[in-house]
Amino acid sequence: MSSFRTILQLSFFALSLAQFPGISKLQWSPCNETEVPSEVPMECSTLLVPLDYTEPNSNQTLLLDLVKVSALTKPSKGSILFNFGGPGEGGRASLGIKTLSEELLALTGRQYDLITFDPRGTSGSKIPMQCFETEFDAWSYLFSQGPSNQSDVELARNWAHANTMASTCLKTQNQTGSLLSSAFVARDMMQVVDALGEDGLLRYWGFSYGSTLGATTAAMFPDKVERMILDGVQNPHEYYHSQIVLEQWTDSDKAFSAIFTGCVANRENCALGKGNNKTAAELEQAVWNMLDTVKYHPIPLGSFIVDYSALKTLIVNAIYSSALWPGLATMLNDLLTGNLNELAQLIEAISPSTTPTVFEQLATQQALLGIQCGDNMVRTDTFADFVPYTERLAETSRLLGDVPTYIYSACAQWKIEPKERYTGDFNVKTKNPVLFIGNIFDGLTPLVSAKNVSSTFEDSVVLTVNGWGHSSLAAPSACTIRTTSAYWADGTLPPEGKICESDAPLYSAITWADVIAQVYGNSTTSAKRHAAVLSNSTDVLAPFLGLRGVSTLHGL
């Protein structure tokens, strides 16, 4: 506690002054670009909130750092708060990405200010989750990770190392770790709403885990919801109450197969299918065979090694966005055909000149564990009791069934109890109806979750996007822009069963910039968020640029 007390302990009197609704208490000014790097003009502000909401008489506070991208149409009609997922991902750096902020402005009708902050526990917050005190301990944990199917002993190793992680975090972060729950972040957001001095009502868009945070906030403050979009929906019932979530991976294998069916349908734009007559099933099986091969015979690529962990992580990361599939197909084709020299040279050429410290590499994962494991209510005493759940996970998804097991291993043995955990249900009647969005081919948050959660939110509607990738942001669609803009403008919900078609066919170069120009006319939007060709697609190469055994699944 003493490590952050001097930063956070400001007067309760100053805190109380910042909370009167109806009067803006946020002072905005241009951000310091050194502290908050951004590709777009952003304004920054700060807000004091209670450090521990369960101790109303305490004078300990937490400073939230806020960022804002202003509406393009003046005057602004108000502010929308965003959470981009995780848990564990910060918000400020994401909103500062030019293409993303332009997409969000378009999707909100360009009439609202966009606001976010780095939630408790994330690396950008004033109380980041930092369990390791030495580099040795951090490196030991980093090297301990890997998909549970990479060897016949890996699952048990995951379990043992997760126990060590849980014990380490209890020792070093017990007090901080008890203050990171989604319930506390929900209360932080309502403090922001009051400090904005608008109408005292919440306008919010949450992606992936951000949908769970949004559902939690709506359940805790139903009368404060003016507008809310939950997009790429995670099922909060499972998030809080399941030993291992299963519904979340329902469509993972279907999304993986779409990489190959889309390739065969667009052979000229897909390296895996170009110049051959292989079926989608044959291409997919070849990749499964390669995964099995590199498990026992890793492939050296210069200073890098393609083993099971690296290749599985490469594929899983590409599931997030179909814009990455052409680059993935090129890499897989090079591996399958033995064209390794060119691939090695390319990876060497685009390797970053500096490597993040081990603490930076683990920051998001530690935050994820601190938030998600604290929120989850289920604990398991023995490895033998845990194994049946992993078997069900493997049956749910062949692709992803062995990837998040270390997260669930840690949560099963987590030792820090949050000061407040949301324990209620999600049978919610909000002041105004919530709009849910789900993609038909989302391998990380399936459409069924959007429908299941919507069924417990009275008068809510699900907008279905006929597209590929994680959340509506992965499927450029003029229909989605028009639908969400109308919702933000006056609360207009789409008719039940409405389907928006994606305007970006698989293995095409069409991006949100093209779609935004179609809707708004001449636009200043950037050309692309993800390059469709390998040489520019550093996102899809990222797993190869890290260390062997680093297998993460975050930003959900």
C-alpha cells in the first residue's frame, strides 16, 4: 500500500468537489505527447475517484487519466465512454490510433466526443498489477507459458506455474489486487459521467470484455443508461460463474475453417490457394499437420524458431481480423512449401529495433489475471478436479481449446479476493434499451453470446453483422455505420433480426476507409488499419517477434 499512497492520497474534500452532477468538473487541455503518444489530436484531463468504494469514510483516492477525441460535428451532442476489451488493455493508447478513432467517429455519427481511460490494474493506470519484483521471477514465468497441447506434460506445468503466479501476486499485490474489480471500474465510469456535467446519464460502447464491463455497469446502474452498445459480446454469466468459459469458443473452429474456404473462393488473392486446385479441407488439414510437425521438429528461421507455440499463436492472433488472413496465408504457404529464406529475411527486416522489457511484456497478462480472476467466483482445489473442465474446452474448440488454459489455471487457484465483486444477475431493465452487436463469424465472442445476453436485457435488440472477425470493428459495413449512428442520435433500434452485410469480402483490400468514404463522401480517413499484404502486416507477424513460449490471448 505504501508504494502508491503518496500518489493517491489526496484530500477527500477535493474529491467531493469533483462529483456534483450537472456541472463539468473536468478541465481538458492538449495532451502531453511524450506521456500520451497519439496519432490524432487528443485532449487530456484527470479525475479523482475513491480508491476503495467499500470504505466511504476513507480519504484515499485514485487519479484517473482521461483522454478525449472531439466530435467532428459541432456542437457535440455529448460524450461516449469506451472500453476496448481485455480485461487488461488500456484505453488511451487505443483511442489515439488514427484509423480507430476515425472509425469510431464515423460509427457514432461524428456527433459525439469519444472518451476513455486506462482501467484499474492496467499498465497505464496509477495502480497497475505488477506481481513480480525481480526480472528473474518475471522471465521464469514468461518462459513457463505455452498452449497445453504442446506436450503431454504442459497442462500440469500450466497448473503448477499458475499456482506460483497466484501465490506471488498474493504476496506482492494483495492490497492493490483487491481494488481492480469490474464493479469498481463500473463505479469509476459513473464518476466520470457525473464529472462530465452533461445529463448525468451513461453513453457507453464496450468491445469484447468491454461488453462484460458494460453489462455489469448496466446491472448496477440501470436507471443511468442513456445509450449502450455491447459489441463482440462475452457472456457475463460465464465470466463470473464458470470454472472455464465454453460458450466463448463456440465458433472458433468455424472461423478458422473460413480462412481456407475464403482462400479457395478467392485463389488469386490468397497465396495458399493460388496456383493449385487443393480444396479448403485439404489446405486446412495441411496446416493441422504442420502444427503437429513443428511440435516435434521446430523450424529455425534465422534468429527465430517456429514451434507449436509460435505457430498456434500466429494463427490465433489472425482470427481477430480477416484483414490479416492474406498475410497469414502467405506465411503458411511459405512454411508449407519450404520457402523459408525469404520469410526469415522478411521477419528480420521488420523486427523492432528495441525489445520491450519483460515487465512490459507481462503487463497486459498480469492485469488480465488481476481483473478476471478476481471477478470470477469459482475456485478449484486440485489439478485432478480441474482436468475435466479442460477436456470440455478441447471438445468445444480444437483450435483454441489449449490456448487459454493457463488463464483458467490461474483463476482456479487465485488467492486475492476483491473488495467488491458483482454477484447479482443480468436480468436487467435499463432506462433505455441496449443494442447488442455480434458477427456471424467471430471466433472469439460468438453471435450466440450476444443473443443469450440480450435475452436477459429487457427490450434490447441484437444487430447481426454478416462478417468475419472479432466485433463489428473487424467487418467494415456501411449498414453498421447507419444503424449505430441512428441509435446514438435518437435511440433508434434496428428491427429484430436485422442483418448488416460486410462490405469487405474476404481476401479483398477493402477497408473501413473505403466504407466511410461511401457513407460520408470525401473523407480524411487513413487508407488502411491492417495492410492486406504480408510485407506491411506487422500485426500478423507479432507472435514471431516475441520469445518462444509466449502465448497470449488478450484484448478480447
